[in-house]
Amino acid sequence: MQKGFPEAEVFEIKKIELKSPIIFAGFVGAGLVGPLAINHIIDKLKMEEIGVMRSKYLPPSTVFMRGRLRHPFRFYANPEGTVCAIICEITLKMEGLYSLVSSILDWAAEKGSKEIVILDGVASTEHDDKAYCAAEEDLIRTMADKDIKMIPQGFITGIPGGILNECLVREIQGLTLLEKANKIAPDSAAAGTLIQAVNRFYEMNIDVTELQEDKERLHSEFSELSQKYVEHREEIAGMYM
């Protein structure tokens, strides 16, 4: 019997056959674009929770949503086993991020995944309804054909940056889709723009109507997490252009 908390491990709570899935991931960042978009994808694709991240580097926090208790760092899969999603709804410190990154990518490799896509926001004062990308050169050209613009320069920090760095030396393709987002409040419009980019590039059909029409509820549910991001954004993940 294991004692104490591990460095980092994906603890599977449900077994499902995965078929080299594409993985979409969202972490706390500007406008909470990642968690908002991933949460919507999970709902629309009727994905099931299959695992959680266990690590001594996660803060001792849990999440309540509409009164329901849930783990803050979760893994999902669609019924067909072709798409997975990773959502983290807590702020993460820099300490231990390498362990978390390695655990995520070891799990992805075990499941035969060849691509991980990070959805995130870039802190801004305006929303321009445009999706941006950072990826390896050949993929950038393909994305441009789908009206997803290249980021000319910048840097990515925190767990998204760690994942993308590690993908460069592993047999898995890493990329990020970004949108300019409100730097102090949940931005469901930006999350919707990213999902529309996902629809174009991956030929999916995820309806974003609820993200556009239910802004007040989403703002209320995610406002506390957004405030925590504002307080700690110098220490956690960030995208800068």
C-alpha cells in the first residue's frame, strides 16, 4: 500500500479503451479560457471522467461547482476513445511542474496519443475574435489555411510551456491555440472563439451557443478562480505575445 502522496501520477478511476486519442488541455490562465473551453468540450462530446492527477505538488484544494464536489485536475475521454481532455481548475506553483508535465506526457504516450493541444488565453484589454497558434513550422502553414494565425514571437510559461517544451523531445506533437482574453475576468467569448478554431482545424462540430448566451452564469461560477489567477499570474502559467 502506497504511503503519502506521489511526485505525480495519473490515477485512473475508470478503464476505457483509448485509440491513439488527440488530447485537448486547459489550465488556469487569462480569462480562464482553457478551463472554460475544455469544460464545454467535455459537456458537448459527452465525455466521461477517467482519471485524476495525484501529486504532492498540487495545493490542498478541491472544487465545488453547483454544490458538487470534484477533483480539480481531471482527465476525460469520449465514448469512442478518440478524444481526451485534461482540465485543471486550480492555480499551480512553479515547484513540481516538471513532475506534473512528465506524468501527463508519460500517460499520453502509454495511451498512444500523437498530439496534445493546449487551449489558452493571452491577457489583453480587447477581444478580437481571432485564433492564434504556436506550433512546429509545418503545422503552422496548415493552420493558416484554416484562418488560425501564427504568433510572430513571445514566450509561454508554466505548465503549458513545460508540456510544449517536452513535446519537442518526445514522439508527440504539441501545439497551442490562443485567443486574446480579458485579463481580469472569465471570458466565455474567447473560449468560444477557440472552440470554433478547433472545429475548423479538426473538422469537429462543437456548438458554442451556450458559451455565447450564458455569460452571466459562467462569470459567476468561475469568478473566484479568475480572481485567484489575477493574484498569482506572475507565478503561474502565462502566454505573452
